[in-house]
Amino acid sequence: MVPAKEQQTEDKKLEVMRHSAAHVMAEAVQSIFPEAKFGIGPPISDGFYYDFDLPRPLNPDDLPAIAAKMDEIIAQDLPFVREEVTKEEARQRFAAQPYKLELIDEIPDDEVSLYRQGKFIDLCRGPHVGSTGEIKAFRLVSIAGAYWRGDEHRPMLQRIYGVAFTTKKALEEYLEKLAEAAKRDHRRLGRELDLYSIHEEAGPGLVCWHPKGAVVRWVIEDFWKEEHIKRGYDIIYTPHIAKLGLWKTSGHWEFYQDYLYSPMEVEGEEYVIKPMNCLYHILIYKTKLRSYRELPIRYAELGTVYRYERSGVLHGLSRVRGFTQDDAHIFCRFDQLEDEVVGVLDLALFMTDTFGFANYQVLLSTRPEKYAGTAQMWLEATETLARALDRKNIAYKIDPGEGVFYGPKIDIKFEDAVGRAWQGPTIQIDFNLPQRFSVTCIGEDGKEHPVAMVHRTVLGSMERFMASLIEHYGGAFPVWLAPVQVTLIPVADRHLEYARKLEAELKNEGVRLEVDDQSGTVNHKIRQAQLNKVPYMLVIGDKEVAAETVSVRWRSGQQQNNLPFDIFKKSIREAIIERAKN
Ligand SMILES: [Zn+2]
Ligand SMILES: [Zn+2]
């Protein structure tokens, strides 16, 4: 183990090296495109990028030439030289660089610093490595479009991404991981497995679930509802729009306006499309006076919400504009809060485990600078969350000051098969809404008392959770989730009748299957089913028909010939009911 402090200085050194690599890339681009205009070139996790305005679009074939030029610059071991100049002088030096001029204008000081290596000068605060030779191992990996300053009204620049490490070995290992992640990219698998689509003509970030993706979703949703009902939740449904006044009362209009879509007018009243489900749950709670004896009340909803996100940050299913939260709100007495949080943790980890995510990290976020409620309320609620985590023996880290303004929260991030963390369950205590909407109960003393409110999701959103599942399993869903669980492959037409009989029997057992009755060889059909990541392929020929058996081929390549059909039927049934993890 590297001690935390040393790790920090190591990380800092890497960052400086990566940032220096960005300057070297800019010099290489300048030597190939002398008329290039430069945006910015910061380090990022694993590497760096630089944004360029170039006379023609780049394509991946341009990267080797740029990288070769970078190798030359690195081999020359040119020193990075810092220079301090007045703003006026900087303006003259960057007279042909409109983006740099814009940045210079925004610097509050009179002096600005420049860094030069070889023939390239950049506006930069630094620091940098001593010389270009200190850049040990890099690779240019991709090209993307990026609006200047992330603003879609400004010019679209071309961004080149690179990765850089201190050793060739570390770089190779990283590239291998990247290749593995690319194979699992849910956007590619989503298309290949026919799970979903997003249409530019309909709008970015709006997801259409195709039949095969929709099956996975309803299996998850059925399981989710069943499990919530077992645990004392009530399922509700609420509308997609509501009057603007409601969002003003809640404070969303004031604090979250940037994420809300503009109001629409209906009969002279303004309505907004809902960015969250909470307010409707409060309205249902408030339809009658609630006695303390009725609590806790737990309302659960698979509620679809819409939030504005810049088109530049949208990403497949994992960052979208319309999504369905697996939402719930718990209204309880303060003396019930700890047990309620324990209950949510229990459910969240049961879900995480059932879907096959073995590792997770837990963060407890505490009071930020601006907050609703009192410091004492925050202290007690934060301690309640901590006690609940302790009761479940869950190790966690404190994220100081990272709570939302209305209350402390627990975030659980689960790790997928290649070690990437996904935002999963969240549990948030709210001091704001109950007060704004006077959410109360009648206590033992016959008086009104404030009620604790908890917002929670256990999967996050159906869209992002689906993205994580696709990437975790590389598209090969466990049997209970697989869109098609069995492909029946008759060897010849005369085996079709028996295949149809098995089809009917399996369907009766709730198995999702297809009969491949197309022409083509058995091997071709097996390959096809394997590409579709179907868990079981059943090959049916003369022997199988005669003996009422099937020859089973697993997705993994394992095979078992002449298995009595009843035994196969029983085993697939069990795998589905038990939600087996493969
Ligand atoms: Zn720099
Ligand atoms: Zn909520």
C-alpha cells in the first residue's frame, strides 16, 4: 500500500506530466496545421485532451502522424520555459488566436504566465515537467467534437484525447482495460442486441426501449414491485406534469431552474414537466390527517421524470434527459427513522447482490455550507444514517460537505465486472419539503407534529441501471434477465414438429424462447444465437426426437447431449425462479 500522502504527490506528478503531454500534442498539431487555432488542453483522469479549431475535420488516421510528431518533440527533450508578460503583450503574442484572447481577457491580474517548449507557446498557469523527455508513455486514443466552453451556441472544436502514464507497462495495462470496456460499451451492445435506440429527429437523451430491452426492463420492474410490496411499500402512480406554483412552493423553481424545461401554458396556467416525483407523493400523503399510528408510510413509484442536461454531456443510457427513477418516499416519525434507513439499506444491498454486483462503496455526505433546517437537525440525522450503516456492518467513507442543501445522504456506488463504479442507491433525508408543505402527523397528544421524509432509490434510474447491467455482463444477461432465454434449433424440417411441441411446453412455464426455423446450417444458427448472447441453445435431430431429449449447448460453449427434456425444463425453471447469477 502506498501511504495516502505519497499517493497524492504521485497523482499530482502524473497530472503535471499529462498536462505537459497536452502542450506537446498542441505543438505537434501546430506543425501539421500551421493555421490551427487553440482552445484549452487540460489533464483529465488517465490522460489529457486539447481542443483545436482546424481547417478540416480530423479522422482517426490523422492520429499516428500527430503521435509521431510528439515522439520527435519528446526525443528532443526540450525544456518547458515559463515567462511572465503583461496582458497587453500576451494579447499581441496571441493576436491570431481568438480563443486565447478570450481567455486572456478573463484573467483578473495584469500579468499572465506563458509556457514555451520548442516553437510552441501557450497561455498557461503551469506547472509543467522540466522538459519534454519526462513524458514517458502516451497514446492518442480518440477524436470528438466539443463546443468551445461547452456552450452549444459557440463554435464546435475538435478534441483529441490522449492517455499518458509513467511506464509503458502501465500504459499497456490501461489500454487493455480500455479495450475490454469498449467491448462492453452499452451503446454498441444496445444496438447489436437490439435493446434500445435514441433518435436525433425526436431529440437527444430520449430513449426508446425496443422489445428485447423492454423485456429486461419489465422483468426488473416486476421483481422491484414484488420486493417493495413484501417490504411494506405501497405502489402509486402520479402524473407527468404539474402546475408551476407547486414547484415554486417546493423551491425547485428557485434552486433547480436550470434543470427544468420551460413551463407550458394550459388555460392560462403555467405547467412544468416534472423533474422529480416527490411533490406528488407529498400531495397524496396530505389527502388526509395522518395519525402517528399510521406511520411509516412508504410510497413507491417507477416515476418518469425529465431534466435538462446539455446535449454535450448526454451519453447512451447513462446520461439522458428523460428517465424513470425507481423512486420511493418514506414518511415516518423521527424515532422510526433509523429503522427505516436500515430497511432501505437492506433492500438496496439485496437488489445489488441479486443483480450480481458483488462490490460496492458507500459514502455518507454531510452538511454543506448552505443548508435547510438547523445544525442540530443535521447532526442528529447524520448520526442516524451512521448508526444505520453500523447496524448493517457496512464500511463507509464520510464525504464532508457534500450533502444536498436539504439533508444528509448515503450514496452507494457499485462496481461492475471491470471495476468501474456506477451510481446506484441513494438515501436522502429531507428537512426542506416537509417544512414547505407542512407535512405533519397527529401525535399521541392530539397535536400536529413534524414528520421525517426520506427520498430513496435502490437502482437509480431504469436507464442508467440498464447501462450498468449491459456493461457488467457484456450483454450476456443471466438467464432470468435474458430477453431470449432459449433458442430451439431443429436440424431439419422433419424435426420442426417436435421443436414446436417443446416451444409450447417451455412457453407454458414462462420461458422466453425462439425457434430458429430459417434455412441454414446448425453451426450457423448456433453462431447466431451466440452473437445474440442467448443462454441456452437446444439442438434437435433424429436422436432427440426419438428419445424425447434435447442436446443443450450453453452460451459458454459447454455442451450436454441427449438430456431428457423434463430435466432441462426443470433446471431452467429453477434458474429463473432463483434468479441465478449466470
Ligand atoms: Zn499548460
Ligand atoms: Zn424525492
